[in-house]
Amino acid sequence: MTAPFSASDAPVTDLPIVRLRPKANARAIRHGFPWVYANELVTDRRTKALASGTLAQLQDDARNPMGIVGVNPASKIIARVLDQDPGAQIDQSWFEARLARALALRTRLFEAPFYRLVHAEADGLPGVIIDRFGDTCVVQPNAAWAEALLAPLVAALQSVTGVQTVLKNASGRTRGLEGLDDAGAVLAGTAPDAPVSVPMNGATYMADLTGGQKTGLFYDQRPNHAFAASLARGARVLDVFSHVGGFSLAALAGGAERALAVDGAQPALELAQAGAGAMGVESRFATRRGDAFEVLTALREEGAEFDVVICDPPAFAPARPALEAGLRAYERVARLAAPLVAENGILGLCSCSHAADLTAFRGASVRGIGRAGRRAALIHTGFAGPDHPQLPQLAESGYLKSVFFRL
């Protein structure tokens, strides 16, 4: 293990210096925790005056250098650790090294260039999400330092991957917490003028890279789509909160008899319908627009029954203050969905909430199933795919979980 730098051997730096308070957990940062919270940093006038996204050298309370951080005085996460080498130069070459490492993993995992290329902290680029769609990459710079260094990031991205088009997606809650705008942009090349066809698990998805949710497609559910598809041969499938048909199209590729996709967004359902058409399964596919809770209730009143039901809602508990309300919402989903599952059928429930861990989410799901008068056996627990690696020191990087029950 490399010995930590000390004040005596600190490299000369032109960067501003920010310093931890005496009670800050310097050991956790040295062991890979990537965030410094505002109450852990000495926030004197010089620190408060730093522009959002400024690079700085982080020191412990004894003035020992700890690495290079991106600083945002307006954020509760006031500093993000970019490199533990206090002498690192955060330039295009630095980005190229990080991106090449991320690309090497994805090319081992997938034959086609459709995947999450960068998963933020776990790939050494805190707050940065990059999804790849063939010759196009969509970047979400969800931290101020990345927003400030978009130019070398994009240049490195094109150099390492060879992609021609790079889009910026500025939607999402995280950018707001960083004080960043919500304006998307074309950073390189030309934006596609039609949805992009994405092959995954034998299905074809249509991703709207400029007007869709997030980056256009949720790659994280790939292994869970595959598991659901393995249960779907000859089955009647209901996909609730379907977005562009994630579970339903995978189920049809797996041999489902028919599938119904439910979502509140008509554009998403139209993309799902286009995907079914591209697969040649439109005769076995239907959509229904509406509030998911209302549609679940209506389907029960109509006497509908399905062999496989999957519910993949948005994050009901994106942060700890919303946890209790979020768990009640997950319980309600399970309670309304369970009666629609045929005897010995499968109910799959998903959560992408950072604040609700697996135990809490599973408990809420089981309560909901029980209150619907059904008995359940847990047959599978799933997580995000390997192109969404987890940073062991950061629980938030393991946000996605899915539980599949036989009822």
C-alpha cells in the first residue's frame, strides 16, 4: 500500500487548497470514499469564494495533501475526489486514461456498442454518466467540475471511442442539487433526427436520445429484463411503468404469448410500439396509457389476469426524507399488482431509489403482497448490470434492486 503524502513531500501546486476539519473522516477518503460533505471542510472566505467546479488540492487537517478534488461551494457535497495523486493534471489525457479503462470493461462484457460507458464514481468520474448508443454518446455531467471541464471530456471521449456525436442531457434532480442548468446541447456531431434502434436481450428498443427520459434508455435493467424473459415463454405479461417497453419487449423476445405495456407517457408508449414493430411482434403487443395505480385498479375490476406482472416505477424515495412515503408507495404497487397475477404466476417488483435499501424495499413489497391476500415465495433478487459497477465505499452506487416472487 502506498504511503500517504505528507506536507514535506507535497508537490508544488497552482491549485487552490481546501482543507478538512479535524473531525472529518480523512481515513474514509484515503480508502476510496469519493465525497467530502460541506460540514467536513473548512469553509473560510477563500473556499466560499471559489467558483463552482473549481479544481483544488484537498488536504487533511494536518495539511497533508490527499488528492485533487472538484469543488462546489453551493452543494452539500462540497468536494468530489477526482484523483488521490495530489500532483495529477486533470486534462484531456487524464480523461482519456479513465475512459479507456471504462471502455475496456464494456468491450469485454458486450459485443455491440450499446451500454453504459461511464457510471460516475465507480468509473473514476464522480457525477458523470455516459451512455453509448453505437456512434453516439449521451453525457450527463451531474457535477459542477464535470460541467466546467466538458470540452476536454468530450475531446477525450471522441478520441477513445471514435464516436462522432456527443449529446449533453441536462435533466434530472442531481443537476439541480448542484446548482446547474437543465439545458441540453449537442456537444459534437449532429443529433439524430429519429429514435435510435438498440438491440438488447433479443429485443429491439427505440431510444429517443434528445427528447426521452434520462439518456433515452435504461441499460441498468438489462439482466432483470433477461430474467423476466426467461419466465415468459407462452405467458401473458403485464409491464407497468413500462417506459419504452423494457420488460414487455424482452418478454416477447423470450416467447411470451402477449404483452401489455402501461405507462403515463404517450411518447414512451409510441416508442415501445415502434420497437414491437421492428421486432415483428406487434400483433402480440398492446399499450395502455394512464396513471399506473389507476390502471392496476381498473385491470382488477375488469377481471384481467396475467402469468407474469412486472412493475418498474420511478424512484419513490430519491432521498432519505422521502423514505417512508416511498416505502408506502412501493407497498401500494405490490398490493395492487398481486391480485392480477395468476396462481403460480410471477410478480416482479423493482426500485431505483437510493434511499430505500434492499431490505426495506423487499419488506414493503412483501407487506403489499400479504395485504392483497396472496402468499409469496422469493425466487430471484436482481441488481443493475455490470456496466453499472458499484463503488464498494459508496452505497448510493448500488441503487437498483428487483425482487421476483412466485405467488
